[in-house]
Amino acid sequence: MLTIKLSDLSPVQIQSYLNTAIGPRPICFASTVDREGNINLSPFSYFNLFSVNPPVCVFSPSRRVRDNTTKHTLENLREVPECTINIVNYDMVQQVSLASVEYEKGVNEFIKAGFTMLPSELVKPPRVAESPVQLECVVKDIISLGDGAGAGNLVIAEIKLMHINEAVLDSNNNIDQLKMQHVARLGGDWYCRVTPDNLFIVAKPNKNIGIGVDAIPFAVRNSKILSGNNLGQLGNVEVLPNDEEIDAYAQSPEIKELLDATIGDSQTREVQLHFKAKELLDAGRVAEAWKVLLIV
């Protein structure tokens, strides 16, 4: 394993390593204005949700690594502590990238990047009409993390209003994750796109404490077929199936066929049962996987 002491690297090298390693990062597409009313629109990938009560986002318009200058967004927020945060999806990502160009102060990136300005209701900066979710925010604090090239400036923005395009809502007016088409930043020129075919569900840990990986039988815990993710699924159950449930499942046609085919060959039987359990786990059928693994 390569071990790197960051104090031995230049800011450019640190940025390259960290931006590539820490991802994907959501994109804050921030609209701000200065005291004269000049509008700025710029994306930042040092961004996330930090609190829901109060609802707070944090993003960082860092000092430029190249020449240690500050960005117009930061300067604007110090003059008018308000912003809109516009969530970025795949349909707008190329325009968002264009808005990151370092235009002269006073140039409106809405116009340069071809976005539509929507008046906000509570804050001065406009919203991006093309964004599926738009947040009107009041800046509570700006925390400088240093004065050197690449130093961050944590903008703590309290969300006051949230606007959601009906196209990404489900029948209960909740955001449908499958419809959002999020994109996120990686290192260099790389982005990633969240599509329905690469989304998956991880069941939240039980309200009642799961048994844990350490409570999984040794032969299962040390399986050469089951992955660490599979063990995490198995350890997230509260109780194991009882003997009657296991025996009943063993009589299902597919399992009975597997058992009949491996009579007298316990090693092959264990391998085949573990393969079957993995198939069930990968399909999210954890209770059935446990029944397979506990067949004797």
C-alpha cells in the first residue's frame, strides 16, 4: 500500500489525490449576487447536507490552487449573505460545467451557460429553472479554513424554501430517487451519473439490534463465496429462522434438487448452498438465504 505524507505534496498534487479518492461528490450549483445586484452562477463539489433541524447545507468555494485568489461566489456572499443551491442532474451537466468558466466579475453565467433565471421568493439570487430541486438559502456563517492556495471556506447555508419539479415526484409528492438522474463529481474531468440500473437498496440496520457478523456460524463467516457485503446483510437480521422454517424451505423443488444431487458429497453441497445463498442475498432475499445456509 502506498502511504503519502500530504505535507510533502504541493496543493495541486493533494487536490488530484483527494478529488480522485473522495467521490462521488454532489454538486452545489450556487447562485449569488453582489451588493450592486450582479448575478453569479457557479458549481462546487465540496458540498453536502449537514443538518435537518435546522436544515443546513455546507459548501466550499475554496481559494484557487493555481494562484490563491478567491472566487466571485465567496466575495458575493460576504456582501449579500444569501444564495440559491440548485441540484444538478444529467440533463444540465454540460451547461453546469460551462458555468464554471472563470468569467470576469459582472458576467452573468446564467446567460453564458444558457440557463433560465427564476425569481426567488425569499432571497435575492435567482434560481435555475432547469434544476429539478432548488433551495433558497440564507448564509449563517462563512468559516475560513486557511489563507493558502486551495484553502476552503465553509459556507453554512440554512435552507428556507425548497422548490421541486413535479416531474421528479411520485404519487405521494415525495421525490422519486429513480427519477432524479443525479450526477456527481469525481477527479479530473470525471463525473458519474446515477441511473435506475445502477441504483440499489441497502436495508437500514434493524431498530432491534442485528446479530452482527461475529454471530454468524464459522463456516458461513469464512465462506470463499460470500462477500463482505453478503456477511453484512446476514448480520443485519435480528433472529435466525427456526428448524421448522429451514426444513420447509429445504423441501422446495430447487433446493431439494440441489440436495439430492449432492448426497454423499458434503463439500460440494456446502459450496452449492453458499452459491445459492449468495444469489438470494444479491436479490435482497436475506431470510431465504439464511434458511439455505442453515440446511444441514
